[in-house]
Amino acid sequence: MNIQTAADTVRHLLQAQNEAGHQPLAQNAIVYAPANIALCKYWGKRNLPLNLPQTSSLSISLAGHGTHARISIAEGAHALSINEVEIPADDPAAKRMFAFLDLFRACTGTYFTLKTISTVPVGAGLASSASAFASVVQALDTLFGWGLDFPAQSILARLGSGSASRSIDHGFLEWDRGQRDDGLDSYASYLPVEWPDFRIALVPISDQAKPIGSRDAMNRTVAESQLYQAWPNQVTRDLDLIRDAIEAKDILALGQAAECNAMAMHATMLASRPAILYWLPESVAALHRVWQLRADGIQVFATMDAGPNVKLIFEAKQQNAVEDAFDSIDVIDPFGYIEPDIGPLDDG
Ligand code: 2P0
């Protein structure tokens, strides 16, 4: 099968499903998927319809910060509620999600009612789309009993949003860019490392709307930034450093490589025409505070995504010092999370 579109991809991955795979096993399915933060960033696509990245990337999932999703069959039209608020069909978030659900409707012949509850804190600079798309794929897999493996789940989530490919599991995940034109080898895999002392913290800077969304920003960077040509080499180097540092549980090596990778990504944006700069003065102040802490002997490192907020990387033994230096940060223990038996969307 010649795969050129997202619809082709879904058809291919679900083709093994016979008629029984188009019948729901239950009234609804309820799942949870975590958000994630990239330590080695995804920035730029090589194929827009299939949402294939220029480079590989590597992330840490954010434990209890993510999306609870409940999906069921609907009559006549899709319906979406987010945090118990019905989203009108002409809302951009609904349009994007309904287009994604339509990819599956082409196979199942059914519309869906989707209810999501996001536990991603508002204003912390975390995209909830990654966990949302990943949770929808896992909810559909559960509803229809497809038994999709992790690569297939990751590929399907990728079609909704690139970073969603990395939200299919807890812990460290590496999204391999893949080599194939059809994207069937472009998916995320779990790195088998537990690092109980690893911490990531969210420093809220601003929850104002961004000047440009990440999708448009990365497309402009690829098209317009001369510095983007250096990005694949940067990622090749940083990925090896970060993977090795995770395996060795070496926070210094990890933090240095992750911080450098984030700064380099923002440098490629800054060299776009017109320039893209997500940073606010408070972002720069937070970075200076991180560097001052390091000068004082505290091993803490920064990363930033497509927004002004700063995220901190450190180990448990530095948590008190980091909390003393930053007001109202949200510290996440990625390996200390136990999913509750009953989530907010369960009937009881
Ligand atoms: C990342 N970001 O690796 C990078 C770092 C933002 C900065 O993935 O167009 O929402 O849906 O594939 O995944 C944000 O971009 O973009 C992102 P699409 P996505 O986390």
C-alpha cells in the first residue's frame, strides 16, 4: 500500500482488523496519557501530511500531568468536552480533534463522543495536545480491542501531533525519526531506565497567548532560518549525549546537553525571517537564576519549549535549593507516580 496521507496510515495500521474490530467491546473506554517534555527537541518536519520529523527527539513523561480521556460511540456527529465544558464544533480545538477522529471514522464508520480532563496545569507552558492525542489513540484501541502495539499507537498519535508520539508511556521515550517515506518506522520507544531521583520542575512565566503556534513556527524555521541547517547535526550529537547520560544517571551530562539543545533550537527560530522569539524578560531572568545557582554549586539546568516558560532539570538532592530559589514551581517526580484506580472520568 502506498502511504502518502494520514488517512492512508490509519487504514494501513488498522487493516488487520476484521469486522469485529469495528465493533466496540464496551459502552466506553477510559484511559490516561501523560504529557511530556523533550530533553532533545523535535523542531521541524520533513513531511507535513504524515507529520514526519526532520530529526529524532527524546522526552520525559510528566507522570500525573496529562489527559484522562473517555470515548464512546456517537450518533451523527462527533462531540468533544474538555474539563467538562462542551467545545463547539467550529472551535479550532474541536476542528483539529474531529479531523483526527475522522481518520478513525473512515475505518469504523462511527462518530465519537470524547470527554477529556486535563491535569496539565493551566499557564505552566505545557502543551496538553500531546497527551490528548495519545490518550485518544489509546482509548480507541481499548474501546475496539484492537490490541495495537506501542509502535502503532505512537504512529497514530503522531498523526495528531508530533510530540504526542512520545506520550504513549511513562518515563523516557525516544522518537526515532525513521528513514522510510511512509513513516512506518517513525515512532517513539520506551528507554528502559528508571531514575527515581530525576526531577523536572515547571517555572510559570506567562500564560498569555503565544505570538505564533509551534506548528507554524517550526515550519517557518525550516523554510526561513539559515541556522536550521545546523540543527540535525546538533540533534545527532545531543541525542547520543542525552541517551548516554540517562543510562549513566549522570545529571551533569544530561543537564548540559539538554540545556544546550533547547538554546540551539531557540537560536534557529531567532534566525527565522521574521524572527521568532518566545522568550519574555522573565524567561531570561529565570535562565540567569539557573546559571547563578550552577555557579553556586547547585546542579540545575533549564529547558524551554515553544513558549516563554522555563523548565528545570535536577535531582532530588537539589530540590530544596531549587525550591528556595524559585517561587511557586511545580516539581514533578516522573518515576514516583502511581495511576489512580479511579480517574475523574470513571463512573465509580
Ligand atoms: C518538542 N515542541 O519536542 C518540541 C520542542 C515544542 C518545542 O513538539 O505540528 O505540537 O503538532 O507536530 O508536537 C511542539 O510541537 O507540533 C513540540 P505538531 P507539536 O516537544
